[in-house]
Amino acid sequence: MAVVEPKPSGPPPGTPSLWARVRPGLTLPVRWPGGLSTRLLLLTLLIVTVVGLFAVPPTLAAFEEQWLLDRIRAAELASTIAEADPDHRVTDRIAAQLLDGAGVISVAVQADGVRRLVLAGPTAMRTPYLVDLRRQNPGSWLAAPYFTLTSGKGGMVRVIAEPRLRKAEFVEIVTPDAPLKTELARYFFRLLAVTIAASAIAGMVIYFALNVFLVRPIQRITRAMERFRAAPEDKEARLTRSGRDDEIGRAEVELDLMQDDLLAALASRARLAALGEAVAKINHDLRNMLTSAQIASDRLAALGDPKVAQALPRLERALDRAITLATEVMTYGKSKEAEPKPRPLSIRAALDMAAEDAGLQYLGVTLRTVIAPQERVRADPEQLHRILVNLLRNAREAIEGAGDRAGRGQVFAELRKASGASVLRLTDDGPGVPERALVNLFQPFVGSARRGGTGLGLAIARELAQGHGGDLDLVETGAGGSVFELTLPGAPDPADPEQPKARRRASKPV
């Protein structure tokens, strides 16, 4: 049986490494030479040179027009000299000298509707092409120099213009275009050289200005990011703000803030790793201790004492949750929370059970609610219990930590449903969240609002809420207390009170 070897999926030998970063079906980007400075220099020189070349056509057109006007004025002057003779008779020798001095072959003047040849030289062998300087549209004016440069040898040009030295309708001359071609070509190459040199100088000046104000700051930011990536704990790797108030300054500020956030995240991750390692070491012994406690609870259950039997379910729940939480804390920094398995459940019963485990009691911090027993939310029972215990315990500890409250206060719970979601609002009358803790309130290990706290409670609660597709937010805080809102997707209909249901507590406060 033949074995077909799979084709290699990587790039062929000699292919640039950029291949690996481009998905199949996408066109490879154009690769410019060098870094940003080289690209900016080339681009600046190119743009400035192109812009400079746009000035060449009108400059050439103006040069040709002026050259032809100079011939017109010289010919016009020669015609006035020729007409200075009272008999209007000019010998051939004098006429040739005047035409030679003006650089033309013939001069004609039209006055009172009559065109008169004032000076005439040898008859032109070729029919001259016409250039009327009295009326020229921009297109023909710009194209005239290129037409002259590309015309054949021995060409003649017939030029008509308005007179300045005499009264007439127009002055007309015929002149060879060879001298104009020579001068025009010479001027074109000089103009081209000057344009390229000026463009290069202007481009270099613009480049150096952009390099100082744009490229170098970007390079500094890039180097700071590279150093920070290589050694985040190195203080020298941090970017020093320049104090600019433009986009570069904003980028520096955002990078500095991002570095702060990354350092805080790295510190949290390091502490989580240390916590996971520590919990892993004691987890085995802790499980043995909890197992012994479970065995003791089973022996207590065998005594048959009614009071013991009444307290045992709560003890067993606490032991089960202690084992589960020990395992979850160990893996908190290494993996995500388990996927929730939401189902409709009584929020009132969940609050009552969480209040017991959070230590709320009738004579201390109490839970009051207007939520009907049949109201339900959609959530994972165990994860919702952990969220509520964390919130209620935090509220209790905040109230008990206030010296002027004597450990008395209350947490008020209410439920509202809007836009297909259930929002549980918990309001306490404690001292509020300290301002120093607000920035990192939901960050593990850095968001604790009390001395000795780890800051894990709210971090875990928000992660569990977001795992449901909802969220946990601090809506309001101050000297009068704090308000947290737990949002859970889904708004189940209330349970039918006529159906059999689990035992619920009375509406009295816990």
C-alpha cells in the first residue's frame, strides 16, 4: 500500500519570514527598504520632486512667450526705423541689417484694417506655424514649448502680438524656430537641474524636521516598549513622558498607563502563582482534616439528638463547600472557572442561604428584602451562592469595621427585571468603599478595601457573574453606604405558589 506523505505547510526554502505572518489568500504587503526614517526620506524626496516638476511646464511656457515677445519688440522697433524715411524707401542692405538685428525674416503691421509688409527678407521655404500671443488658452499655452521642442528642423514660426511702440492693430513677424529650440532646450535642462536640486534641499529640510518631531519620538516609544517587554521589572525600561500635548504625547501617556496596568497584572499573576503553589502544598493535609470533620459529623448524626440533627445539614454544606473552595483557590491562577450550569432558581432562598453562610444575624448585620419568595433568576446554584456570600460578607465586615456602629447595620436586597435580564441590587448602610480601593476594586490582591484582606472576594464574584454572561458593578458608594448591582441574563417567570416547593424562610429579616 502506498503511503502519501503530507505536503509541508510551512514556507518554501528561502521564503522571507513575512510569509509565516500572512494568512493564505492574502496578498503580501509591499516591502519598503529600511526603517521608518529611510521610508520617510524617500517618500519626502519623491513628493517634493514631483511637486517641483509641476512648476516646469508653466515656467517653460513663460520663457517661450517672453522670447517671442522680445522678437516682436525688436521687430517693431526695426519697423519704426524703416518707416522713418520720408519716402518709405529702405535699401535691401539696410532692411537685411534691421531684420538681422531683430532676429526675424519679415515684419508686417496691420492698421485701419490694412495689413502692410514693412520689412521683408528671403521667402520662407516652409509654411510657418502660427502663435497668436493675443489670445491663448491655458492648454495651448502650456503645450507650446513641447510642440516647439518636438517640431522638425528648419521650421518657421509666425507670431502675432499687440504693438507697444506704435499705433496699430497688431504686429506680425516670421522667424525661424531653431534659435528658440536651442534656448528652450538649454533653459529646460537648467530649470530641471535647479528644480531637482531645490526639491532635494526642501525634501531634506522637511525630512529632518519630521524626523526630529515625529520619527525620533516614535523610535523612543518603540525602544521603550522593547525594553519593557524584555524586562518589565526594570525601572529603566519605563518610558519617560516628554510632556507634549499632541498625539505623540497622548501615545506616551497611554503607554505609561498601560505599563502600570501590566505591572499590576504581572504582580497579581505572581501572587496568584505563589498562592497556587502554597495551596497545592497544604491541600492534601487540608482535605484529610475536612474528611475527619465529615466523619465526626456522621457520628454526631448517629446520636439522634434533635438539636444536633437540625444543625448538621448546615455543617455538612459548609464542609462540602470548604473542600470545593480549597481546590478552586488552588487552581484560580492557572485555569478558568468551571462553566456555569444555569437554571431557574429562587433568588429569595439563595439570599437567605448566603446570609447564613456570610454571618448575617438578627441582632447584628441583618438582611432585609422586598423580594417575593416566588421570584426567580437564571443562574448556577453553587456559583450564585459564592457570589452572594462574597457580597454579603464584604458588607458585614465593612459595617462591623466601622467603630461607631457597634456591629449593627443592614443590607437591603431588591430585584428588578429589564431587557431580558435580572438585576439584583444590594444596598448596605456601611461606611462606603475607601477611595484608594476604587481603582483596583475588582483586581485580585490589590482591590481589598480593608486591612488584611486579599481582594479575592469581589474578583471571584465578578468573574463568576461574567461567566454567566452578566456582570457585577459598584453603582454607588459614599459615607451612606455602597450599592452593588449583579446582572444575570434571563428573566424567568415567578414560580407558581400553588406548586410544591422547597421550604422557604419567612419574610422576617435574617
